[in-house]
Amino acid sequence: MESYIAIFTETFWGMIDWTWRSITFDVPWYTNYFWGLILISLAVWLLEIIFPWRKDQKVFRKDFWLDAGYMFFNFFVFAIVIAGVYAILEKVFGSYGISMSSLVLIDISSFPKWAQLLVFFVVLDFVQWLTHFLLHRYEFLWNFHKVHHSVEEMGFAAHLRFHWMENILYKPLKTFGVMVLGGFEPSQAYVVHFAALTIGHLNHANIKLTYGPLKYIFNNPVMHLWHHVYHLPAGRTRGINFGISLSLWDYLFKTAEIPEEKGDIKLGFPGMEEFPRTFVSQNLYGFSAGKKPPHRATIPLNQRREEKKRVGSA
Ligand SMILES: [Zn+2]
Ligand SMILES: [Zn+2]
């Protein structure tokens, strides 16, 4: 037990130290996620301001600061707290003989550097697509994912508006992905992480971008806006366009749909009028949501009719 506490505190302080050294520019620039996040955010924000898709959307749109808070909480605060837990889990699994190198299917360490990064990017993106699909498929997971879908006006910062449980829910398949590829990240994995961060910011940005024919490979703002649509197309009750960085999986698995390319569609999900608005209440929501279904009589009649027509969630 004592050694677990030691692992936790050592990892925790190590993360605090790393974050502080990032803030004070005391780490290699290409591993500086603190200033990297700020720089990418400012760049995408600037593009939104210069080339807005929804011209009447304010620069400081609805919930801009809430999303900015989520961005730093999920990327730094929560990462610092959870790192110790993951270090303990690694030790526990290790004591049963299970390590990151127990499941190697493709040993990418012998590949050229660019191929290592490409395979790492594609495999990690696929396991995240699958996790995202499951977040929509199962009600108890969807209750956590509703935080991300509670965005009403879309902008780059909405990218990292998500419940902290999502960090945990994405972890098993991401770890599995790293395990099958040799058990460790390629030495230049930061390229993949920064690329994914930029693509994710762009996917949520108020910019009309589709990348031409590359739209069948890369996710983009037009496609991802439809992922957030309030009223899903008929027969798509569990959602469309689950892609993270790549749209490829949605085209392969027939979950892609872009009914039209206009930017001012209604966003959210049926029932979001009752969804909490503050950071704390949103983060508590997923734990109690499944236990107390709202009484039918409290749902307005027109909404009940509406929902009958469109069974399901976003
Ligand atoms: Zn989603
Ligand atoms: Zn999104």
C-alpha cells in the first residue's frame, strides 16, 4: 500500500513539475503542450475571426469561457490528477505479469520514423472513433458524452468541452492501441498529438473547410458540425460522423452523412433544455442521470410528440 502511495505522489509531483517547466519554457519546445495548446488555439481562433462561416456569431460566442475552462481542466488539471492512478494501475497489472509489451501485434520499432508515426496516428484514431461510437451507442456512456453535445454555438474551444470521465473511457482502447504497436509511443509522437489537436480544433471551428477530395480521409468542420446536430437524420438515432481526426472510418462503416453544407443548423440534443449549464453541475450529471428518468408528465406534450417521431439521442 505504501509503495502505491509513493507511486501516486511521485507521479503527481512529477506532472506538476513538468507542467510548471512547460509554462516557464524549461522543456524542449516540441513537447511543450501548454504553450502548444495556447498557440494552436490562438491560430485557429484568428482564422475564425478572419474567415467566419456563421458571420453573425460573436467572437466571444455563447459559453466561450466555459469551454476555455474545460480546455485547461481536461488538458492539464485532470491529467495531473489521473497520472498517478494510471501509474498505480501499471504497477498492479505488472504484478500479474501484464505489461505494455504483452500484446505486441505489429512491432513498429523496426519501421522508418515516418511509417511509425503514420501507423501510430491511424491506429490511435481508429480506437478513438470506436470509443466515440460506443459513447453514443450506450445510454450510460451517452450521459457523460452529453456534455460535449451541449454546445449550442460552435467554435474551436468546444473541442475540449467534455466530461472528465471521457478521459477515462477513452483510455482502455488507446492503451490497447499502443500495446498492439509495441507498447510505447514512437519517439516523435508529439507530431501526431499536435496534429490531432489542430485537426480537432479545426473540426469545431467556425470556418467552412472540407479539404476537397481529402474530405473522405480527414474529418472537417462541415462534417463534424453535423455530428452535433440537434435533430438527427431519419434512421440515424444513435448519431452520425463519429470521426476524430479521420473521416475515413465513417465512410468505411457507413456512418457518414452530411445532408447539406449550411453552417447555421440547430445544435445539441433533444432534452438539452433541461441539461445543466455550469461546469460543476455538468460534471456531476452523468453519475445521477441514469437513476432518475424525468417524469413523463414534466415533458411538454409537443416535445413528447416530437420525440416519438425521432426516437433516440444525438
Ligand atoms: Zn459525439
Ligand atoms: Zn465535437
